[in-house]
Amino acid sequence: MSKDATERRSSGQPDDAEDTRVDASPEPTDDLVTTRHTLTADGRELTYTATAGRVVLRREVHNDGRFDGHLPKAEVFVTAYTLDGADPGTRPVTFAFNGGPGSSSVWLHLGLFGPRRVVMGDAGNLLPPPYGLTDNAETLLAHSDLVFVDPVSTGYSRAVKGEKPEDYHGFQGDLESVGEIIRLWTTRHGRWMSPKFLAGESYGTLRAAALADHLQTRYGMYLNGLVLISAVLDMGTIRFTQGNDLPYALFLPTYAAIAHHHGLHGDRPLPDLLAEATEFAAKDYPWALSRGARLSDAERAETVRRVASLTGLDADYVDRVDLRLEHVRFFTELLRDRRQVVGRLDGRFTGWDPDAGREHFVEDPSLLAIMGPYTAALNHYVHAELDYHNDLPYEILTDRVHPWSYREFEGAHVNVADKLANAMRSNPHLLVHVACGYHDGATPFAAAEHTMANLAIPPVLRDNIEFRYYEAGHMMYVHEPTRVQQSADIAAFLRSAAPTS
């Protein structure tokens, strides 16, 4: 709208015909809200500033070779925590997000890193609604400023009027929009000289690995470290597609751990069981799968016996599925005699399916267990404590991003291991922390080990990668002993990657 038209409207004068055709919708602007808080963490009192709200992303427009301005394209919800009085030159900042695709950052925000955390109980001892919210004495804020990012269509993030949400519902659009948020926040807050980290969970690890390369090549932003929680960088390691036998072997140690949790291995120590399962999954099992009809009767019978022994399944079932245990079939079959199913995200959780004869369960009991507590906590926290108000539903985990586009990988498995390897070769100071849950049936620990072992990096960079393991699932921090230990492990990793902090 022209300045004259604006002035006429404010004085009660009618617009001319041309002005009435102009869209009077105001251009979106950042709606950030700032609050201040204190917290006792890591043995000291922290005074910090919280900033929550939507940041407008813009695109450069060129017409006939001429620059035509920056037009808004999306509003991305961000929650940032900065320690008051800290030196930005030495104070690290960690950008965190979850995965899905279609997940907000609520899990890492209120489950592990943030200054407040959910109280929900755990497998076998869940609390009733409305659950709880308490100070997080192990918050990563004691060691790093935190910026939680909700990708477009998750949380309160949305495409602006006239833009297509689908532009962000895919590998490249998601990568570029999250990368732009990181660049904007870093620039606006004067943090280019701060040690910088990315922390992702699940698909967020794939995003983080690709971002490490993208931020370097697009903006010249080099990172100090990546925190990869429940990692999957190569979708070929977890997709049970025809002709791809790799996932059957990589999931087997996780199946063994879940069976152990539910008492199917007696009093056998878990480390002993996992050592056997891992060795079998690395050698004899993939060999047997590759042989197909060339397996002798004796070799097949021995493979059936070993798989059944390790996974807790009936040998006849293993034989009937041709030695190949697809993961949801396993979660549905393992405790069938108890009329229960086990969780995919966390095999420690159990539930009941309406049809006890079904081959694939209807719902993941571990996801059902955590959705209510985290949704209630987030909606209360953002409105009541961060003072941010928005009538949109906060999309905790949405299907609206699907189908997710992987057109950049057409004809191939989605795999960003090459991007992480390139980032590490270009920046030999980049450190990588990989956190694995033994009972994670979505991104099994053996798959992460396989991918990292095959990174195209020189031997001298192998020591830049560290693994940590926990007796819990995908969101491993819902298990209280794990949450405390994992918080300490990640804090130690940040200190090692940014020793001046």
C-alpha cells in the first residue's frame, strides 16, 4: 500500500479504485517475547534470558536480472536461552531440533536440554494426567546457550500467506530453511565468534549432518561439534525394502536387548548378550541371508536357532518369515503370548492391540505414553512461563509434512554420510558425539555404528567421533538414570570441543 493510501485511510478518506485492489494484509514481522528467569544448575545459580516467538524468513527476489527486495516466505518458531552476563566470544551456543520429519523440538527442549523438563514417570510407572513440569538441574544451559528450532509446519512454524508449505516439506527445503534460521540468529546476536554446536535427534541427526556441510559451503560457518541422538544418516540401514537385507542384521542386537528387558533371557547379563548378538549380526547372520536358497538344511536350521535364541522369538516363526524379522512384526510378535505389543520408539514400553492376532500393531505404545505429557507441558510452559501467546495449535508431531520429498536422492537410498564426511575433512576440528539407546527400535545402535564405521574420512579423524550407550529407547532421556548420565556426557563433550567454555 502506498504512503498516500495509508494516510487517507487514517483520516477517513476513501481509497481510489487502484488502492482497493491491493492486499491490505500486514506483512508478517517477528513476534518475539523476552522473559528472564533464574535456575540452580550444575551447582550454581543461573540467571538467563528466554526469547520465544516466530522469526520471519525471507527470500531474495530478482526480476529481469534486477534485485526486487526480500519477500517473506515463512515464520519459524524459535525458543532461545542465553546466560546473562556471559562472554559471547567464549560462550558456546547449541542449535537443537528433533526429527520426524514432522516433529517439533519439544522432545529435546523439555526432555533433555532446556531449563525446564517434563515429569511423566517411565515405562511401567507412568504418572496420570496432567503430569508435571520442573526445573532441570542438569540443563545444558549451564554449559551452552540454547536455540530450539521448529521446522516449518511443526510447532507454531508456518509458511506465510501465499507461500506453499510443501516447499519446506522435503530434504533440501528443510535444510535451507533451518540453515537460514541458524545464520540469522547467529548474525543478529553477534555470535559468529562463539563456539557453535548442532544437536539433532532421529531425522534431526540426518538434518544436522547435512547442515554441517551446508553451513560451511553456503555461509562459511564452521562448527565445533555435532550431537547426534538416536542417529540415522543412511536410511538404507533402517528401511526394510525388497532386496535390502542390511536392516535385518542391524536391528538384531536391538531385538535381543528388548527381549532381555522383558525377561526372555533370564538373568543373563545384557553386555554378554549384546556381545554375542553383535558378533552374529556382523558375520554369520548377513552371510546366511546372502546365501538364500544356497543355504544347506543344516546351515538354515542353525541360523534359525541362533536368531530365535537371541531375539526371544519362536524358532518356527523365524523359519516362517524366512529368517527376516521386520521391526514392526517383531514388536507385535515378541510378547504375543502375553497379549501385548512392545514399543518401536522404546521397546521397554508395552501396550495392548485391539486384535491380538494382528501381524502389525496399530499404534506404538511408547509414542502414546510420551505424547500426552510433552504436549501438556509445552502448551502450559510457552503460554504461562515464556509469555508467548498464539492461537494456532502447537504441532508436536504432525503428518502434514508428508509426503516428504527426497527428490535429491531419486534412485538411491537417502544417505548424508558423505556430507558429514566432507564437513569433517574440511574442518578437522569438528567433533561428533553419537548417543544410542539399546532399546531404540526406530534407529538401532548397530545401524549408527555401521554408518560411522564407513565414513569416508582419514584414520586421523576417527578419534573425532565418540559413542555413548544407554539402557533406554529413542527418547532415551525419559529413563531418569539415563537422562542424568546423558546430560553429563553431553556436557563433557561440549567442554572437550570448546575447551574455553
